Amino acid sequence: MKKEILDSFFNSYAKAVDKAAAVSVFWRLSDEIITEIIKREIAPHCKDSSLTMDAGGGTGRWAIKLSGVLKGKLVVFDRSKDMLTKASENISKSNTSNRISIAEGDLTQIDEFADNSIDNIVSIYSPLSFIYEQDKAAKELFRILKSGGRILIMSHSYHNAIASKINNYRADAEELQKLANEQVVKWAPYVPELITHSKESIEKLFADAGFHIHKTYGVPVFVQPGPEDFDPENEKKSAISEYLENSDIYKSVFEIEMRFNANETVANRGMNMFMLAEKK
Ligand SMILES: C[S@@+](CC[C@H](N)C(=O)[O-])C[C@H]1O[C@@H](n2cnc3c(N)ncnc32)[C@H](O)[C@@H]1O
């Protein structure tokens, strides 16, 4: 993807993203589901000596949060200078510099890390969807991971993108066909074209790179965001976020999401695909 388009997109994204979960209960729920999956699938495999990479870790907000969940050290790896400048500020403010480092680089060519040098990898809110050379990225992630290491990686969902373009955007026939045929979605003029995945296509991509696939979660599978949840200024509130403000409803929805989100016949309902694999 063109670096200038990405840089201008992430320049504004970096400023807005850290506020989203504070304003939108939809994003708070989505973040809590992701955290729970990481607690179950990655935390038991981390030791004090482990190094976990947050691939496409952006502003460091996940690494900071995960430093309370995962043992060992974390590295935020990203290609955007703007995101990493914010990450550096966030890490100093949260006094986590002894646990979290930063590395600038591209996931399609991770020159900064040697073969078999990382214990586990997480990648949240779809850095993979911004990468056109998907095979290259999957192979690089396989190369840097130690044997026995796990990867939990997210992508925008293919089936959800089609459903959303029909139901929320009333997209024209040409746009729908392009998405259905090429698995590429354009959400808004200021967002670059993104690669989407089904459970099947993300599992094939990483199996072809050598990984042993465990499972794929949909995140979330039942709750659907409102258009206001994508407000770049993070000022508007959606009807679904208002509904989720009731704490009994929030708890029930969270529990039901976790009950079904890795079910093989349900995962493709997800807004995002979150795939778990291992380097044997
Ligand atoms: C949607 S943001 C998510 C950031 C972070 N994971 C979060 O949840 O807040 C996607 C991130 O992927 C990074 N990214 C995109 N393409 C990349 C590439 N080829 N190599 C490294 N990072 C990349 C972007 O710079 C951006 O920080």
C-alpha cells in the first residue's frame, strides 16, 4: 500500500484511537472481548523471560494494557512514525518503559528481528488488512516466531464487510461485486482500501506459511456497531452503545459473545476475524 496514503491516514488515526473506548461502549466491549481471548490463549504461554510482539501495535495502547496481562516483555512493532511517536509518549506516561520497547519496521520485511527471536505475537485491529503482500507478511511472522510460539492475529471480516455494505451503506452493484470477487473493501474516502478475510481464507494464508492453525474467533459476532461508533472525532454516541450502557445487558452480551465466538459455524459472523495459530 502507498506509504503516503497510509501515513496521512494514521496521522489522524493516531490522535483519535486512544479515545474511542472511553467514549463508545461498543468499542469498550470489543476491547474487553479481545483482552479475554488474549488472557485465555496467550497469557498461559508467557514466562518472565518471554518477548511478545504487538505487530502493527500503533500507539502502544494494547502493549500498555497487555503488560498487566502477559508476563515478560513486549515490543510494539509498527511502520508509522506518527503512531510510534504517540506510543513513545504513552509508554513513558504509563511508566511501562521497563517492560515495553518500540521497533519501527514493515511486517512484509521484518529486518529488525532474527529468525526464531519472538515468543508470541499478537496483532489487533487488523494491521494485516493494510498489507497487500499478505504472503510475505505471513512468512515473515512465521520466520521471527520461536518454535512452540503462538500468533493471534486480526483481520477485517469478508462476510461482515459484504453484509455491512448491503445493509448499512446500500452500496452500488459494482462496489458489491468488487468486494465479493476481490475481498477488498473501501470503508470511507479517508480510509485506504483494506484486505478482508473469512475464517477459511485467513487460516489458509497462515497454514501456507507453515503455521499449525488452532481456531478463529469472530470479534464481535452478535453486536453490530452503529455508524456513530466510527466517528473520527469520537464525539457521537450510537444506539447500540447506549443500549450497552446497562451493565446487566453488557455482562450478558459479553458472556454470550464468548460462548459462541470461536464456534466454527458462527465465527464468520464476526466484524473482525481473530486467528490463533502455532509454529510447531
Ligand atoms: C488500525 S491500526 C491498529 C493499531 C493498534 N493495533 C490498535 O489496535 O490500536 C493498524 C496499524 O498497523 C500498522 N501497519 C499497517 N501496515 C503495516 C506494515 N506493513 N508493517 C507494520 N505496521 C503496519 C499501521 O501503521 C497501524 O498502526
